[in-house]
Amino acid sequence: TVLGPACASAQPAGMRPFRTLVDDVSQADAPQTRALRIQWATAPAPPGAPTLQAASAFSLLEQRRTAGVLRRERRPELSPDHLVIVVRDASGRELDWRLVANPRVLRAEVPGPDGRLSGRVIEQDSSELLLDIPDLPGADRIQIYRPIWNGKDFNLDPLAQVFIGDGR
């Protein structure tokens, strides 16, 4: 993974089951949220390599604090079109997690020569990831995961860490 020096670091090794994240980490309540705007650019995968081998770069473009509380996921429904965001402190302790739609995935319906609509999925090379996280003391970074279906459940494949700094 190619990542900007001040914004992100190399991805940690290994996948983890989504269910263990939900069981082990509670979603936090905070009187304020932090809105993050992150640029996500992906270089194409080398010829013959699976699409998941593409190199990604994440850059924090903006963050701002706003009043308000985020709702908790009562029964999270993960899909391949989501990303999982985990908020961590400087020591790596997990403080919160959130599901967000993958902004690179677009669904399009295109008429064929016979006029029938057919759907297809388009994955953009570059997009902006907009997300809200609870504004927690000590929040230092977010870990971004891509869900991978193993035939029975989702595993979380680490994409990158983006440093957000506590800013306090």
C-alpha cells in the first residue's frame, strides 16, 4: 500500500472477523462528532493481478468538529459495498467502529442495444471518503477495513491507517 507520509501508514498484517470487532469494541457516545474528508486514490493493479491488489493512497484533506451524537448500529448489516472504520488511540487501542458506504463503488443501469436496462458495478480510481466519527479524547487514527466474504461470514481486510491526531 502506498500512503502519504504524514497522513497514513502501511497497513497492518492479517484479517480479522467482523463479528469479533462488534463483540469486542463498543460504539462510543460523545457529545461532539468529527467530520473527516479523506482523498482515496487507487493505482490500477498490475496486469493479471486481482483487483484487490491495487495500491491505494489515503490523504486527510479536512476535519472539523460539530455538535451532535452518532447513532449506534443496532444490528449491523455489512456488505462488500461497505468499509469498516475503527477509531484508535496512539497506543492502538480500539475506541469505536463505524460502517460507511464504499465511495468508490457506483451502480449504473445502462440500456443495451435492445433497450433493456442492465446493471453493472463501476469502481472509480479516485474518490473522497466522507465520514463522521465520535470526537473522542485520545483519538489518533482511523483504521480502514474492506470486508471480504469467506462463504460464511465477513473478514476485515486492512486497507490503511489515516492519522487524524487528537487536536486537543
